[in-house]
Amino acid sequence: MTFHDALFLILATASAVSALGVVVSSSIIRSAIWLLFMLMGVSGLYFFLGAEFLGAAQLIVYVGGTMVLVVFGGMLTTRGPFDHVPVGLVGWVLGGGLSLALFALLVQASLSFVSHPRTDTALPGTGPLGLTLLGVPETPGQTAYLLPFEIVSIHLLVVLIAAAYLARAKRRPTSTHPEADHG
Amino acid sequence: MKSLADVQNALLAGAVHFVLPEVVLVGTACLLFVLAVVYPRRTAAVGLALIGLTWAVALTYSVGSGETTAFWAFVEGTPYSPHLLAAIDPTGLAALIRWLALASGFIFVLLAWPEIQDHNAGEYLGCLLVMIAGSSLIGRVNDLVSLFLALEMVSIPTYVLLYLPLRGRGEQEAAVKYFLLSILSSGVLLFGFSYLYGLTGTTNLGALLAVLSAAHQHAITPMALIAILMVIAAFGFRISAVPFQFYAPDVYQGGPTGVVAQIAFIPKFIGFVALVRVLGLVIRPQDGLPFEASTTLIPLVLWVMAIVTMTFGNVLALLQDDLKRLLAYSGIAHSGYMLIGIVVACGLPGNSTPALSGVDATLFYLIAYGLMTVGAFALILYWNSQERPIRTIDNLGGLGESHPLSAALMTVFLFSLIGMPMTAGFAGKFMLFVSAFEAPVEPPMQNLYRILAVVAAVNAAIGAVYYLRIVGVMYLRDPLHPVSSARRAVLPLFAACLCAIGTVAFGVYPRLIADSTQQATPLVEVPGNAAVVARM
Amino acid sequence: MVEFGFPAFLVLSAFLFACGLTCLATKRNAIGILMGVELILNAANLNFVAAARFVPTFRLEGQVFAVLVIVLAAAEAAVALAIFLNFYNNHATVNVENATDLKG
């Protein structure tokens, strides 16, 4: 076993175990911590695959940003109406069974995939990635991704406005109900 | 001769011209967001939104068919196919989808009027315009990345819109439910896309489909099968097909009516458009359909989905008393009818040229469904007032006397939903049934298609029961509450009038739309392009 | 020794996907369901990046897709937090009323 393979095994096992931890923890905060480790494991796999920028983005944006939001959400609402609802045996058997069956199916399909030989040329670095997002394809025949880049910035704008609006409206509780529905 | 790089650069530089109306819409949305801060007035926001939409319409009109000509001009004299190279593809469905999106935008701005106030008008209409721009993009983006993001461009504003107007408990539950299921469907869709990318190594939709159909001439690989089933499941959520429909009744019942009208039309509309595009039904690759190969598995899956969806929707609609819940189940049933066209198109042999390709019938029905359902919601919005809320069917009692005009409009919509002759609903159902009955396929499948048409006809008869019940209540029952003299917003009534005119016009003279839906879905084939496909 | 190639990554991502689905099926908490969706998104992203590494054609597309999905996941989490907190506030109004009065 080469160093490469050992590294992959370690990272993959870490991610898989953490993912399982997310599922089996009954407390939301614990699940969130497991998810954190899962995200780190996946980020390690990105580095392993030679996608340094993605690995870094995963660490900075996902682990550092998104997860903080999720953990906040968890902490602010854990006393809420649906805290610590134990999952019945039926739920586990049904959900787990279905997922297991799907997993078996996916594994079968994955193993039947005709594997490409590993090419050892590294993935392009951050420079080409940035250029293609700005609509400058590196080589002929390559697609440029200016449009998706612009669309995603519109998403962020809408989300920003929405979050600001929802947060602002919270401070004016009941006065803004025109036809409040309490039925 | 131009080189591949030249063609690509030209396509890239020209791409901006293919999305100008969408850019205008998003720009107007940005202005609305700013306006909401500096001058929060409902009238100003609605006026600005209408100006933006009109500008977009003017741009679309001035472009006309010029974009298609420009698109082909880029590759003139070269052996390359632009469908396999361009990021944006203005041929085929694209123009029709843009017109539809813009038209629905006008109607939804009119419907928004009674539900928005000065303090949320800018945000509401801004989100609405972003949604319209996104749904217009779905008809023309030619890249998996853009397609996924354009779908999200519709979903994310929807979450916000569900939350903006009213803040009762029911709405919030509806919003949370819709949000969770919607991000789940996006996740499943993304997973399916990741398999498609893994199989082909390209995200260009045209190239991806060409590679897949070349690879699937004899048998479909298990991975591609799983991928496309995941994609169908994810779009099944958006078109609320069984078994992904369970959110619909709660969301329709709990959500604010104007937004529910949007949810009843836009996700279905984009779901069907994206589905036919990913299945390769619009621009057919030369080697046959990418996911059909020699098997009939995908048409069979869709066949079962269509039958179960329409039957489930119709039977459960019979049991409803809540008006919006009833319309939710009716929407599910109509998704089942629309799936018929997709089933037919999926099973068409490569060299056949039937009068109806299936996709055109689905598109026609989609337009008819949009007109009649949105019209019905517009009237609910118009009748609803604080003293006299419209929730159950019984609330409609006596409207035939107190509001003769709007009750007559409602009758038009309900007759169209039933599929009475002289309405768009009839023309659409007729096209769908004929496309299933006349599909040029081999005997085992042919019988299945005929069964499908028969089941659909039986379902249409079941549907008549609950729609006629509403008509009966409006005209024969006494009102539950005294008629209120409160001033009503006229704009929803105006929107309903527009929808009714469309319903009747397209019913009496279906060619008005049928011609453009047929032109939008030609049975032409794209040659596999050696230069691009050879990358594999 | 067998090399771990593309199929190994596919199996791992399939496992993450199955975990995500189980989360959705068993968790009753909205945040828990959101975490399940994050698992699914990461599974898809892993597929994209691994495919970009092993499919010997284009190198950038998978990475671009993954970057944009990370951004999108962040956006969705922000909306999710806004919606869930509002939901929580509204649905616990009976109990939280005193607290808001005290804060003024």
C-alpha cells in the first residue's frame, strides 16, 4: 500500500465515520460537530485530489461560514418545539433500510463504472479557475463560466436582502398583519 | 475557415445579446431593492416593476427571430454545431419560454397588489422579477451549471416570497415545509448532475446529450439510469408529481394566495421545460435519445408516474372542502395530464415525424393550465376580504348574484379545467390525448399509450365532478355571509379578465398558440459533432 | 495492490448521499434536515471534483461546479437560518411573550 492510498483510506474513513455520526447523534449540536468533521474530511479529499482552491474554499466558506450558521441555528432553536424528538424504531428501520438499499444500488453502479486510468497531471490551479469564472477560457474548446458566476451573485444579493428583511421585520412584531391568519 | 477557438470566442462575445431582457429584469430588481429603502411606496414599486417588464418585452420583441439567425451566423462556414459549444442556446424553446415568463410576470405583478404593503413592496417585486428572469433563462441556458443555478434562481426567491406577505402560523409552516423539500430536491438533482458529468466529462448540455446518446445506442449504463431517475425525481418535486406531491396541499392552503398562484404555475412550468431539455427531447441528438437506447424503461417510469399522478390528484380533490387545497390536488392531476406528452415524446422512434411530437402538446397544456389556474387564484384573491374570507367552497355561495362578472369568469376557468369545448383546457387535453393515441410506436407500447389516453379521459370525467360542484355552489347556494361593501382591488380582477380572454381565445382558435409550440419543438436532429465529441 | 481510482470516490460519495437521506428520513428537527441536505450537497461535490481529476478531458468544469455549489450552500444556509428563527419565534410566541416584554 502506497502512501497515497493510505492517505485516501484515512481521509475517506474519517469522512464516512463523521457522516454516520451526523445521522446517529440524537442531539442537534452533536450532529453539527460531526458534520464539521465530515466537511473537514471532504476538504482533505479535495486537497488529496489536487484541487487546492476548493479545499481552501471548503474550509473557509463551508466550515468557517455555513457551519457557523447551522450551529447558531441549532443553538438558538434547541429549546424549540421539536427538540430531542426520539426517532422511533419504525423510522430507523424504514429510513435506514431504504437508504441502505439505495446505497447498495449506487455502489453497484459505481463499481460497474469503467474506470479511467489515473492521470498524474495536476488539476489546474486557482488562476485558470478564476479566469474561467470571468469568461476567459484557458484553452480552445473550453467552456467559460461567466454567466453562472453572475447568476450566483444574484442569488447572494437576493439572500442578503431577504435575510436583512426578515431580521428587520422581526422587530416589528404584530402590527404588520393585514389579514393575519389564525385559523 | 474559422477555427474552433474563433467560433467559441464569437459565441462567448455574442452570448450577452441572448440574455439582454433577463439582464434588464435583474437590473430592475436591483433598483427595486434600492427603492424599497429610499422610497418605500407600493405604487412606485409596482410602477417600476411594470416598467422593467415592459422594457424586457420591448427588447424581446425587437430581437424577434434575430437571435436565432445570429446564433447560426457564428458557425457559418465551419463544421461545428453551435448546440454543442454555446453557453446559451436561443433556438428551439427559448423564445417561447421567454414570452411565457414575461407574460406570467405581468399577471403576477397584478396579483401581488392586494398582498403587498409599502414596507415590503420593493422586496416582494424584486424577488418576483428575479424569479421571472430565472425561469426565462431555463429555456435557453445550455450548460448544466447554469441550468442548476437558474433553477435555484427561481427557488430561492420563492422561499422569500412565501415568507414576505403574511405572517400567520399557517404560512410559516408552509414556508418551512416548502423550503426543506425544495432544497432536498435541489440536492438530489445536483447528485444526478454529478453522475452525468462523471459519465461524460462535460457540462455543456448539448455535448453531454450527444455523448450519452452515442454511448447508449445499445444499452444504457446503470449509472446513467440512476442519474436520470434522480433528475426525474427532482423535477417530479417541482411539477408535484406523485410520489413527490405531498407538500403541495399544505403549501397551497397555508401560503399567501398571490404567491400560491406563482407556486402553482412557475415551478411546474420550469420543471417541465428543464425535464424536456435534460431528456434531450427538444433538440434531439442524431444517435437517438440519450436515455432511451433500445430499452423503454424511462417512458415506462414516466407512464406509471403520469397515471398515478392524475388519478391520485383527481380522487383526492373529490374529498376536499378547502378551495386552495382543492386547487392543489387539481394541479397535481393536471401535472399527470401534462406528463402524457413527455411519455409520448420519450418513446418516439428516431425517424418518425408524427403531427404531434408530445412536447408541443405538453407545452400547449402548460399554457392553458397556467391561464386557468392563475385566473382562478386571481379571483380568490379578488373575492377574499377580511369580513368575508374565502377559504372553503361554501364561502363562494351566492357569488353568482353578488358578483356576476367575476363569477362568470370563474365559471370559464372551471369549465376550462374540466375540459369543456371552446376552452383552452379542451384544446390542450385534445392535443395530449391525440398525441398519445396516434403515437407511431410498436404494438406493446402502442397499447400502453392507448390505455394512458383512456385513463386520462376517465380522469377528466372524475375532475368534472368537483369543478362542477364549485360552479353549483356559486350559483345555487345562498351566501354564508352578508355581501361586504368593502372596496376591492381591481388589479386581480383585471388579471383574471386577461386570463379568461386567453382561455377562450386559445380554446376557440388553438392555432394561435399551437403553431408556436410546434415551431418551438421541431423534430430536428443535431448532428453529433466529431470535433467536440472526440474529446471523450 | 489495487489503486483507489474514481470508483472509490463514487462509493464514498454514495455513502455520504445515503447518510444524508437517512438524516432526512429520521430527523424531526428542521436543522437536522438541513444538515442532511448539506451531506447530499457534499456528496455531489465530491463526485464533481473526483470526476474533474479522473475524467481525462476538461479539468475545470467539475471544480467550477463545486465552487458554485459551495456558494449556493452558504446562501441556502443563510435563508434557512432566517426562516427557522422566524418560525421558532412565531411558534413559541406563547412562551416567549414575557421575554420580549422584558427586553422592551
